[in-house]
Amino acid sequence: MAGTNSFSVARYAPDRGPWARLTARDSMLRRLDWPMLLSAIALSLIGALLVWSATRNRTELNQGDPYYFLFRHLLNTGIGIALMAGTVWLGHRTLRGAVPVLYGISVLLVMLVLTPLGATINGAHAWIVIGAGFSLQPSEFVKITIIVGMAMLLAAQVDAGDQVHPDHRTVAKALGLAVVPMVIVMLMPDLGSVMVMVVIVLGVLLASGASNRWVLGLIGTGVAGGILVTFLGLLDEYQINRFAAFANPELDPAGVGYNTNQARIAIGSGGLLGTGLFKGSQTTGQFVPEQQTDFVFTVAGEELGFLGAGFILLLLGVVLWRACRIARETTELYGTIVAAGIIAWFAFQSFENIGMTLGIMPVAGLPLPFVSYGGSSMFAVWVAVGLLQSIRVQRPISA
């Protein structure tokens, strides 16, 4: 039945105790995707160590407390896991009915960034300062509302059995839903988040079975829009400089090219086994800027080496692999689309973040999922894991 779990506590024999109910074959605990969950937890805990290493000597950032960022990262992880549990408890089908409210809240929040309430952090005017050292980046949550909102529209008639694929009118409505917050985020401007949202939209359209003409048209529109934005001067100077440094790595090595040059030096110095946690000269010497956020992978490359950095990639791969299984095995198009949007989000953002530290992608100011420091990003990715777990939990047992 729509909006309810496919399992029921009524199936359990009345004489079973709490442990028997928890471990029964059709219990929620047994039906969770544990490889994904444990991999995500491991990534967050490894991230806590990397963030701690990058910030323990940064007195200008940690307010004199070497454990400041470690505790906050662990707190963010704990809150994120709680949000995941709440998402699983509510269920992705329940959230489907709440999409209009969630969408309205997310659009309102990104609009507030453009008001005097908005703040600039690390060169990006994409934040709302809450107080007590906390801030919110609404664009992280827009990624979720775009996914569930487009999925709701594209899957409505298909899941009801009225048609096999979403028609052109439905696809146009879904794209319109995504464009509104994307334009607002672009005005900040937060180009990195917009790039992720475009990839999410492509992933959602491909999973929905929409006509390939829409996908090709969207790609062409994105290319034309990027050229137009550049010629109209809508990008900030620092964003243009980032792309210039990517095109020419030797351009201004002490200026715009400094971050990527130092990042490659840090990763290259790690070798096979790394220098050891807290023993990286580039990290200890604070040569790489924003090492706790955008460039956290450089800490892994230097201090954990090729094997440690490779293990992070392996864990990310497990999360994506399990998400692909969930997308393939669900029996409803809505669940497939939601899972596909999350896969596109995690895969592209991970590739972009790691790629920019290696010099194969431009610097776009995107965090590494689960690993980078940042509350908004951590909360959003764990809510996404909750959606994936809900899709798995609520599928029929025979599937």
C-alpha cells in the first residue's frame, strides 16, 4: 500500500521477544543495506581523523582547541546518522507526499542567501550564518529536493500504470521544478553546486525513461549556458581564475595555481604507505589551503599514502555499488529515480573533489561526501543514505 511499509509488525508471533523481532527476516534492522551503511560510517570516521590532522595546529581556525574540528565533525556525523534514521523511519514514500513543502522551504532558504542574511565563506556567498559558530549552506539540501521533486513528477503516471514512460509535458514540468533553485544558486554564484545539480538532473532523466532528446537538449543547453555566462561576466573573478589555472597549471603558481600545485605536491609526497597520520610536512606546514574541507583528500594522499587514499576510493565505490543495486532491485519507478539521482550526485561530486586535487578537474569548491568537514554537506549526504535505505527496506521481501 502506498505510503506504508511493505513489512508489518503484525506478522510476528506474540510470544517473540524484542531481540527476536529485531532480528526476524522481515525486520527493518535485517533489511538495511549494511555494506553501504558501514562504508559510509567508515568514511565519516576517517574524515574525522583527516580533518583533525589538518586543523589541530591551525590556531587561527580552531580557537586554540586542537580538538575543535574533530569534535564538531563527529557531532555532525552523529546528527547526520540521526537524520538518516529519521528518514528511514518516515520512509521515502511519506516524503514523496511532502515534496511541495520541502521544495518551498529549500527555495526560500536559497533565496535568503541573496538577502543581507547571506554570508560569504571561503569566497562563496552561499551561506546563512545561524550563530554560535554554526552556518547553513542551503544549496546542499536543494540537491535532495530536486531529486525527490523530479522523481515525484516523472514517476506519478508510470507507477499508477497510466503510461510506460513520462510524456514530454511531464518532463518539462520536472525540468521547470529543477531550474528555479538552480538559477537562484547560480546568482550567488555557486558554480560547483550548479554543476552537481545539472548532473543530478541528467541522472534523473536517464533513469526515468524520458526521451533521449531531452537529455541531449539539456546537455546542449548546459554548454550554451556556460558559454553565455562566461561572456556576460556573470562569474566572479576568482571562479574564472580557477578555470584558467586548470587550463594552464603553470599559470601564476604563487596565486591562482597555488592550491592545485600544493595539493599535487602533498599527494605525491605520500608515496605508497604515506608519511603517517599527523606527520605530513605539507599538512603540518599548512601549505595546502582549505585542507579540512575542499582539499581533505590531500591529507589522505600525504599521510595515508596511495593505499590509504585507495581505501577511501574503495569505500566510496561500495556506497555507489550498493546504491546501484537498490536502484536496480526496487519495483517502483519513483524509488529507481531517487536512487539514480543520488548515485549521480555522489559519483560526480566525489570525482570532481578528488579530480581537482589531482589536477584533472577544475577547482569548484565541492566537499568530498562523508569525508570533508561541513555540517550542511554531512547532513545532506546522510539524508540521501536514509532515502536509499528506505527504498531497500520498503521493497517486497521476495524482490
